[in-house]
Amino acid sequence: MEFKQFFPSDILKPYVRHYYIFESDSDIEFEDTVFPSGDMELIFNLGSGTWESSVENKYLKTPGIELWGQVTKPLPIRSKGKHTMLGVKFFPHSAAYFLNDEIGLFNDQISNAADVIGEPVNTLYARLLETLNPGNRIALLEAFLIKQLKENEKRFFRIDKAANILTSIKKDPAENNLNNIALKHGITARYLHKLVYQNTGLSPTAFNKINRFQFSLKLISKNDLSLTSIAYESGYFDQSHFIRDFKLFTGFTPSAYLHNITPVNQLLQQ
């Protein structure tokens, strides 16, 4: 398995966390679980292999162009065959710049991006399949995203407002008083909740929880701090609160997780 990250051009840096290419030459079938990250993704499957995700306890094949909504609970997946995947990892709010639908509609599912974005993404997919050079593939993808961005400029002010609110929440993981955050931005707590959900698919509280969880995941993977220290570093009130949230998002306690880290899950958390 090989995973490479590529950073976006200056014009797309506010919207794209990174691009990535995942390649696997092995035909071995495997299962894994994706954890909540707070980010949405657009993935082009350019290899011969297939992916399946669990939907109501049944595994269904994912489309060639995957739009990943917000994952709010552990999502089982499995792989068959050899893969070449080109992915876009958006920031929590920034998929809203490129999509016309309310973001919450895509939560906990992998949608066919062609059904959401339309024919332009099918045309891009065909060109990506014809292009083998990674740099040229990313150039095609960037040109597509820039065009989509320009077509949706009218919504920028509302989405930018949501982004500023998320920055406030992220600065202090222990901050859970929505009234205080709303006051800082000159809006009501009710409007704050609506604004964040419409543009991220997450409530402010859910965003805060996933943000803390992701921070704790990085600390746990280093395996050089006690669980109590990780809990407080991540903004939890106590260790039991931390363990409860961690199990909710992974299906494991923090201690058990260390013995169940899989290569693909590590890649998907990057």
C-alpha cells in the first residue's frame, strides 16, 4: 500500500486540506473501519478494485466517484482487488463551497458524486481515467474545483461566517457554551447552530466532539502519554468522559484501539 499527499495551489488552500493518491497492488480482501474526521471527501476510483461500505448491516458497492458525507459514527468498509484512488479532503466547512445541497443530507453515507454534481464530474472522471501522470491528474482536478468555486460565489459570505465560528470552537476544545461563541460573532445561538449545520453537516457540539476526538487519536497513536493526560490535553473534563466519546466514535476503548490499529485506518485518518 502506498499513500501520497499533495497540497493544493494557493487559490484552493482555503478550501482543500490536501489531495491524496492511494495505491494498492495486492488482491487481498480486507475489512476496516473509518472513524469520524470532521472532513468531507471526494474520491475518484481509478483502479480495477472495488470498495464496499456497510449500509444497514449490508455491504454495498461504492460508486466510481464517491462523495463522503460527514461520518459521525464508525463506518465499516471492505476492499477487493487492486486500487488507485485520487481523493480530495476538504476542510469541515469547505465542501459547501462546491455543492448546492445542504451538507447534512450526506451524513453517514457515501453518495454518487455524479448524482450530486452532475455531468461535469463525469467528464472529469473520464479524463482522469485517460491520464496516468499523478501531477496531470491533480491539475485536472484543480481546474475542475476552481471552476466549481467560481460558479458558487454567491454563497461565500454565509459559508465564510460558518468557517469563522468553527475556528472559534477549535481554538478552545473545552468551549461548549454556544451562547458565548454566538455573542462573539454577533448572532443568536439558534442561528449559529443552523449556520454551522447547513455548511458542515454537524452541529457545533458534534463538531467540537469530533475535533477533540481527532486530537486525542493523534496523541494515543504516539503512545507516550497516560490516558488521563490525553483526556485533559484534548479538552475532556475527565478520563471517563474521554473513554465514552472515544468508544462512541471507534467502537473501541482507547486501550483496545492501540491493539487494533490497521494500516488503512491509519492512512484514512491523515
